[in-house]
Amino acid sequence: MDSHAVIKTWVVSYTDGLYLRACTAVSDKAIAEDLVQETFIAAFQSFDKFRSESSPQTWLFAILNNKINDHYRSKQKASIVSKDTTFFGYFFDEHGHWRESECPKEWSDADLHLLDNSEFKNTLQKCRGNLPGHWDMVLQLKYIDQRDGKEICQDLNISPSNFWQLMHRAKLQLRKCLELHWFNK
Amino acid sequence: MKRLVNILMLSCQKATELIEKEQYFGLSTLEKLRLRVHLTICDFCTRYKQQSRFLHDVLGHHSHDHATNVNESLKEKIINQIENL
């Protein structure tokens, strides 16, 4: 196989894992996609340096980790859970009570049969697309593999409190988006 | 008495955080009690809890398709780019 063909099979096999790693390292889906893309391009360009006795996965992850380090070298590392209070300030007042405009409203017809409705699925998809990359990634890790919270914390190297705080933010934003664009349209 | 009230009182921000924590890690006895007290007096957080539960179920069913879509389009993009190198 020529290098084009080999890299193509790698793209098919290893993109999921690399993208997951990139998303947990940077907090932006677009940047994570770029990093994965650059990883494969770098792998293609230095293909002759790849030793077939080592695993492509290890090699690709090493390239990606270098890309991630480069990315942070120019930027100060952002914490996976930022401490900004403006996010919560949108939903809650200074005493931590729901702001009047943000009080959860009644959702009629909130039932799992909505998943058969392609319009609802589109809305959900769009709302998830609006979440910061690492928030959505935590949702994915949790819900695709139905994995245990503790395991995910280990993988992402975050504390349990970081994990449920991320979930808290993601859920608040997701429920607001669905309320605006679906339940209270 | 005032101290007891303070221990039991939760803000809605904290209550919704505990609702999420409960789903993934469970709560301590004190946290359970504080949340229960809050939910008996707060309709909005009670509603939040039901909706959070609903989102939990929806996400469980939806995530797989979602991840597949995102990654498939990324793969396609990368393959196209490499073909042009």
C-alpha cells in the first residue's frame, strides 16, 4: 500500500480516539478538529519516519500530543472547568435564586417518543452543537458508552467535582436551548 | 434554630448542582436532606429535576448518532485533504 492508502485506513480507524483526546485537551471543537487534521497531515508528510514495528496508534497519539503542547505553548493552559461566574450569573441572581426570566417552565409532552421525531432530533443536535467542545465530550463519554462517572474522571484527569460541575453547566445550557427552540417555541 | 435553617437552606444554583451530582455520584446523607427540603419548597427546582432526568434519558439514546455524525464528517474532510497533498 502506498502512504496515501495507509493514512486513509488510519483516518478511518483512529480519528475517533484522537478527536476525543484533542477535545479533552482543548476546550473548542473547531480547534480539536484542526489538531486532529494537522496530526494526520504531519503523519503523512513524515511517513517515511514511521517504523512499522511500532503501532500507528502510539505514533499518531505522540504527534497529536506534540500538537496539543504547541497549541498551549502560545496560550496559557485553560482549566477544563473555568471558574467564571458569568455563566451562572445568567441563570441565577446574586443569592443563587433563579432569575425570573430563567425559571424552568413547564414542558408539555417531554417524553422519549420525541426521539422518533426528526425535527426534535435536529433541535437537540443544534443545541449540543452550541455547547463548548469539552462539555459535549463529557456528555458523549458518559452517554455513548454508558460509562461510570469515576472512570471518565480518570480518563480526563479531572476530579469528580469538576465532572458534575461540567454536567451541571452542560445541562443548564442544554435545557435552556431546548426550552427556547422546542418546548416553548 | 437559625443555624439549623442555615444548614438546610440551599440556593437554587446549589440545589441544581446537587441534582446533577446525585445522578452521577450519589449524595451524602446531609446533601440528600438539604436537597429534599429545598425541593419541597421550590417548584422550579422540582421542575428542573424532572427535566434533567428527561435530558439524561434523551442523551442516553441520542449520543451515539451524534458522535458518529461529527466524526464521519471529520474523517471525510481529512481524507479529502490528504488526497490533495
